[in-house]
Amino acid sequence: MADSNSEKAFPVSWDQFHRDCRALTWRLAEVGPFHAIVAITRGGLVPAAIVARELGLRVIDTVCVASYDHDKQGDLKVLKGVSAEVAKLGGGTGKGLLIVDDLVDTGKTGRLVRAMMPDAHFAAIYAKPKGRPLVDTFITEVSQDTWIHFPWDTALSYQPPIRP
């Protein structure tokens, strides 16, 4: 991860995030149908809920992977894998399952989850260049040195100008 002084801030409001999730769903509607959604926690929980509503899916599972410690990316740790019931829906390879995350960054988490469900369709709202090859569908690509500030991580406050 780049030094915080050299990173580009990309704040995303709730309204924008919801619009981006719906745009993702429009693309996914052409790819499905899907048996279930697998959200990568924690970031994938909010987009998975929106996508599930829009696609009419009621089976939602999680893969719980810890890779970030506040703002630094560290070693990956699988805290919970996909359930046996959902794995069975995907025939053991993930076929017909939809993996959802908020962001694919370096691709470390994406590679781990892809190995668990190689035939699943992987979707993310935002993608960075290093992680982009791992997702099948995404909405917005940002540069690798961009730090996305998701609405659940922010509060309204004064922001100084980019160039004072």
C-alpha cells in the first residue's frame, strides 16, 4: 500500500454506492441466473444485500477473510468458508454461485476465494488494476494508489482543497 500522503482519496456516498450496486446488478442480470450469493466479508455484505434484493435471491452466504488491519494489507486468514449447503448448490466448484465484494485491490483475497469456488461468477463494485483480472464483472476501475472511502467508514466533515 502506498504512503497515505501519495494516495488519492475517492470518497463514495451512500447514494453513489447504491447506484453503483444497481448498475452492477443490471450487468449481472444478463449473466445469471444464480443459485446463491456469497459475500466476501465485510466489504461485500452491503453490495450483496443490494444485489440479492435486485435479483430476487434469498440464499446468501459469506466467506469471511481478514486481510486488512485498518489501512494496511496483511496476511490473509480464512475465518469462515462457504457453507456445505451453498457449496452443494455450486456443485463443489461454485458453478451458478455469485461472489460479491466491494473492491478487488491487490487480488490476494480474490485469488483465495477463486481457489475455493473456481467456477463461480466474481463481481465487485470497484476494481484496481492488480485485482481487475480476477473479477468477471465490475463497475468502476480506480488507480492502484487510490484509497476508496466507503460510506460506512466515513462521517461528514470538512475536507481541505486538493490544492490549497
